[in-house]
Amino acid sequence: MAVAAGNASGTKGDRTRNLLLEIAVRRFALDGFRRTSVSDIAREAQLSPAAVYAYFTNKEALFEAAVDQDAGALIDRARAAIRDTPVRDREAVILAELADHVAEYPLAARVLSGQEPDVIDRVLDLPSLQEFNAQIAADIAAAQAAGEVRTDVDPEIMANGFEAIVLTLLMGFLQARVSTDSRQAIGALSVLSAALRPPE
């Protein structure tokens, strides 16, 4: 029996693609990349494998799109949590939001926890993460213009550092059970906040 599509609007093609991604997120999270086949996903969607390949060129493309969808939803949650938070205080809010809710996004959690070592490097190239990085850089630039953040740092470089610190801490939380309020996490976030603070 087919799973209900997550998005009832859009064209039939959009709905089919969304259904495939919904199934792929669940199946890849449960069984992993190697043990999940395109045929399994197609069968559950009541499609032929050839129909799946009309939307995704291969299994790797389907997996990456599924990871991006799941991670993107988690990132959107973090974005909503920082809407009214000053730029220098955002990293702690983002880390807490991601750590508190990552288990609700099982494929993102699986990849970040190291269960898919062959694809962990692709996480850094996810469109959802690149978009979030660009937003952070733009927010840093706006805070510089408002005098809230030091002006002698490059917003893009700082956004990259912000991304690296938060991802590393989140992976540490998932893989080594490092607490988000551990001395390592507090120290890393304090360094980033201090790097953005304007001179007294």
C-alpha cells in the first residue's frame, strides 16, 4: 500500500517526487543506504523502478535528495528558533535546537551519527546547508552594518566557521554523547561569540 504524499498540492509529478522522498527518508533511515534498494522504494510507492529513475538519476541521487529533505526540515526548525535572536547568540540556540530535535529527523540523524561513513562528506554540500550558511553570512553582514558585530571579519568566513563548529558539536553529541552544555561545547561557542564581538 502506498504512503500518503506529504504534499497534496503541486503537479502530479511533484506529488510523486514528494512521495518517493518521503518513502526514501524512512527506508534509508531504517535500513541504511546499502540495504535499501530503489526497487523497494518503488514497490512501496506502487511504481516501477524505471519511474523512480525519471525523478532521480540513480540510487545515490535519491539518497542525497532524501538526506537533504530530512536535514532541510531540521534546519528549517533551527531557523525558526533563531528568528529574533541576536547574531552573536545564535550558535547556542541553533545547537540546542538541532541536538534536542535531531532524533525526529531519522535520516539526518543516521548520517550525522556516522552510520553512513561513505556519504558523510556529502553533508557539507547539501543545498539546505549551503542556503543556511548563506543566510548566516547575510545576517552577520547586517549585524556589522548595525554595529552589533565587529567589522574586521569576513561574514562568509565566519559563517563557514559557525557551520563547522555547530556540525562538529552536533556530530559529537550524536556519536560520543557529548552534551550540548559540556565544557567543550560551551568553550567552542564562547570562542565564536567572542570572535564576533565588536571592540569595547
